[in-house]
Amino acid sequence: MSTALLALIALVQGAFLMMLLVLVGVGRWLGVYRGRRRCKQRERVGHAAQNWLAGGASSKALRRTVDSGSFAAAAEFLTTFGARRGGDEWERLAAEIQQTSWFRTLCRHASSPFWWRRLGAARLLAKLASSDQTAIALALLADPRPPVRVAAAEIVARVPSRELMEELYEFASSTGAVVRGHLLELLAKNRAVLEEMLIERLASDRDRASFTTALELAGQIGVPSLLPVILPYAEAEDLEVRIATARALSSFPHPRSGAALMKLLGDAHWEARAVAASSLGAIGAIEAIDTLRGALEDPSWWVRLRGAVSLRVLGPVGIQVLESVGPEADSYAYDMATYVLRLSDSAVLEFVTRSISSDAAAAADRAA
Amino acid sequence: MEIPLKGPVSHSERQEDAVEQAPTGRARCVRVLVLDDDIGYREIVTAALGRHGAELHWRGTATELFLALEETEPSMLILSRELADSHPLEALRAVRRSPRWSQLSVYFVTDEPDTEFELEAYLSGADAVLDRRRSGAELSARVRGYLLRGKADDPAAERSNQVTRTAARGPEQEASEAGASPPPDLPQLAGTAPRPAEPLASAEGATGVPDVIIVEDDPSLLEMLEYALKNRGLTTHSFTDGVSALQGLREWPVRNAHPVVLLDVDLPGMDGFQILQQLEEFRPNVFRVMLCTIHNSEAAQVLALQTGAVDYLTKPLRMPVLVAKVERLVRALSAPKN
């Protein structure tokens, strides 16, 4: 009895094992088959697109090819092709793809209950969308999943609507430093809309995080019309605002910026002084040589370092000042001057470019 | 040599013809060294540069950069930012430090040009940072411009160009260029900058020619540009409208210098493209024009480069990048030729 039962169990197990092996085999075969089919479809879409771009195929033929294959095949092709091609050639293709039913499916995916479909839609819309998809982009920017929101942010580069920019601005003001930096770069690409938006925000915004974001963006685009708007904030009561203003002024080489920064170099707080010292170097303020020489004797190591680097950045005149600091003067100033003079050009360059971005990141973290 | 042309380039064609008839009897060939491990990009570069008869040399790494430079002796280096085993910015700085290769044209290509990288690349001495996705047409236009300008630097080609220019300008203008003082109707140079102790070896000191001529109608931007450039020890002169700019540039006695012109596109009276075309028509290869504009399209960019601009900057201008580019160009122009 027990032997028969054991034999039965062994037989059943054997059967299950065989079934499992068959299933694995069939699964693999299906995977390879589908992969090959998708690859062929992708190639077909690729050929059709290349032919169309070269003028060898009609728009109708292109649309038919895109619509006849699987959704994934066309999506894969457009993702890889879009990563390699840009400019007017891509724009022509994108305009044609927007006429396909494949694109309408893509737009439907943007409101799918599955987050990965929404993510895929956001990524493709960032390469294909036009102003007709503003509402879809707004919905994706408000998605509960952060990766979908970040992917949707890229759409703003193609659809520079004020509404979308405002939404993205709010998102950037409330997020961490790394994502924020990326989002601000995207915003800065639409100068005309942003300029108008920043002038309004800088006049009315009272939220500190949002206000410092506006100042940072003003610094990123460096549009001259923003200079008179941001200059008064160099004397703001809020330390973070003064620091953000000092940093923003590094993009406005102008005598008035120089004067404001020299004043900030006498600020009670070391961080404001340090950023002002860097910004004076960035705008190449030759008239600030004496003030920067004075910064070498600042009680804060950071202010001394940035003052010395700025003198070095100002060129031969600044280097002469650094070389003239002797050991008989302030010993801290002498140490800093010799340290910075010993740095290679590459090291100074890296310090200058990194300090701008790291300052901005630190300020964003503090404001958040 | 066959160069496909697009847009209003008849003046360039004429210039090319003049160069083709140069006594050397040999077309100049541009040798390009490309450091990139992206196979797909190879097709784009080959298609873009092959049509200009460029000789392409490929390396997948920058570890033996100087060996590759010695072997290939290129006149142009294309560096990928995404090279797997190298620090391309360090490679660029090493090239700039090397006396032999410091004047080499170096272009960066990158998948995603971000502002921090661009700034660092230009401050390190890059001539251009190109977006890999749209660099084919741009590269082609840049190489074409390089060939035309390069030919003008050849003594034989220069003689040939002189014939073309004299015919186009007439004897009065020739006489004006040969004279020692600027025309009386031109305003005095605004270049009274506080120069650094060791100024750039620019043309200004010897000839009274400014390093940079700015044509910009926005007074606040003009003020910023002048401040930024003067603080780097560069002399400047400004025009605020298209008509006076064209008149001034057509008559300015530059002698052997090649002043950099920062030319806005949207100007009252006459737009920047028209000015550039006129300059290329009547004074080819005299000025090094950098167009500054809010128009960001690839077609406008390629048209500008094909018309004769050395660079194309889109607004909002990033001042540190702009100053680095202009300074590098002025230095390159004032450096002694090998």
C-alpha cells in the first residue's frame, strides 16, 4: 500500500517536473519568438522612418507602418532613435508620428491605472508632445508617483506653456537638491515665459523656498531685465535671500552687481560673505580687487578661500595681489594666498564651477 | 573638392572658387581625430565630414591621446564626454597646455549638454560643445567654415582672396584699409578698460583695432557684455543698430587683425543674418562673427555657420561661457601661427 502510494507520488512529481520543464521551454521559445517579432517590427518602423526622412516614402506609408506593428516596437524605435537624432529632422518626424493612432494610444496610456504605463507615456511624450498635449502633461506632473512626475517634467522643453511652467516651478521648489537642479535647468530653457514669470514671482512671492528658487532661476538665465528686480534683495533681512541674491548676481556682470556684492562682502554672516566673494570673481569685478584683498583677512576660512580664488580668477592683477601678501602681514591671509597660488589652473577651474552648483544645492536643502 | 551648399552662400562659393585656383594647386584637407567609443555616432560623423573630404581617424579611448595626435597630426579634435575610461576635460586641458597642440580646434560631443559641463568645457578651452543628437549638420557646417577660414590663412589663398576682395570693395576701401587712422565718421573706441597687468597679446595695442565689436540693441545687455569683456582685459567697440553696424564694419580698417564680432540677430534696421551676408560678400574672412540670438532652431544655427559665422550663441547668454569663448577666440587669433 505504502509502496504504491510512494510510486504514485513519484509519478505525479515526475509529471509535474516534466510539465514545468515544458513550460520553461515554451516560455523561452515564446520570449525569443516575441523578441524576434518585435525586433523585426522595430526594424520595419525604423526603415519606414528613415525612408520618410530621406523623402523616399509617403506620410501615409509611414503612419501605416507605425500603426500596424506592436505598440512596444514603435516605442522602442522612437526611444532609441530620439536619443540619437535631434533638431529639425526629429521635429519633422515627431509631427508625423502625432498623426498616428499609435500616438493616440500613447496619450491614453498617460491616464492608465498602471504607473509603469504612465511612466512610459511621460518618457515618450517628452520626445514627441506638442502644445496640444498640455492637459496630459499637467496631469502627469501631478502624478502621485515621483518617477512619473520627473519624466513628465521633460515635456516642458517641448511645450513651453505658462501653466505647465508654474506647475513645474512648484514641483521644483518643494523637492530635493538633485532633482531640483535638473528641473530648474528644464525651466531655464524657456526664457521668454520664465522671464515674465520670475518678474511676477520676485515681486509677490512670500514663501522663502519658492522665493529663493526664483532668485536661483534668475541667476541661471541672467537676463538683464531681471537685474534691477533682484538687486534690492542684496539688502534683505532674511539671510537665505541675501545668499541667494549674492549667488544670482554672479550671472550679471555689471557695475551695480559689483557694488552690491562688495557691500555683501561686509555682511555679518560668513556664508553671505563667502558667496559674495565667489560671485565677485565670477563677474570679473576688477574694481573689487582691494575689497577682495581685505577678504583674505576675514575670520572665516571659507571667505578667505573664496576671496583668494576670486583674486586668482581675476587674472594677472589678482595674482599680483596674492603674491604681494607677505608673511609679515596677517598670517592667515599669507597662508591662504600661498595655498591658492600653488593650486593648478585645473583645480581652480574645478573649484569655481563646483562651488556654484554645490552652493545652490546646499541652499536648496536649507530652504526645503 | 565638393561642398554641398544650402541657403544664401553665393559669396562663399565665389570665395571657394578663388581658393581652388590658388597657385598651390592643392585642395586643403582637414584631418579630424575623433575620440569616441560610440559606433552609432561614427556613421553620423562620417556622413557629415566625409562630404568635405575630411580624413577621419578614430580612437575609442583618450588614454594615448598625445600618441594619437602625433600619429595623425589633426587640425581638429572631436572628444566625447562619455568616454568610458578617461577624463575628457583633463585630456582637453592637457592639450591646451601643450605648446604644440594649444591652438588645435577641439569640439566636445555629449548626449546631454548640461550647463555645468558646458561652462567647465569652455573654461578649459573647448571651441564648441555639441549635442550628439543634432551635431551632424552643425559639424558639417563648422568644418566647412573651418576650411574656408583656414584657406584664407594660407598665403597663396590669401593672395587669391585679395583679388576677389579688391574687385568687390573697390579701390577707395582698399585705400582706407591701408591707411593709419580710422575713418573720421566713426566714433572713438570705447575700449578704455582697466587692463590686467599682462594684457592679451591682442591686435588692439598695435593697430587700434578693438578685440571685440559688439552689435546689440538692448542697452542693458550691451552694458553687461562690455563690463564682462573689459574686465577680462579685452577692448570693445559697440553698435546699437544694424545699419550703422554694417557701415562701420565695412569701413573699419582692421589691417591684419581679425576682430571678433558679437552680432545680435534681431536688430533694428537690418538683421544680423543680412549683416553677416554683406560682410562675407564685401569683407570675407576679416571678422570672426559670433551670432547671438533667441532663435534656437537647428536650421538657423546651420544657416549662420554656413553663412560664415564662427559660432552661434543662443540667448539667454551665459556670461561666463560667452566670455570664455570670446577670450579663447581672441587668444587664438592673436597667437603666432605655426
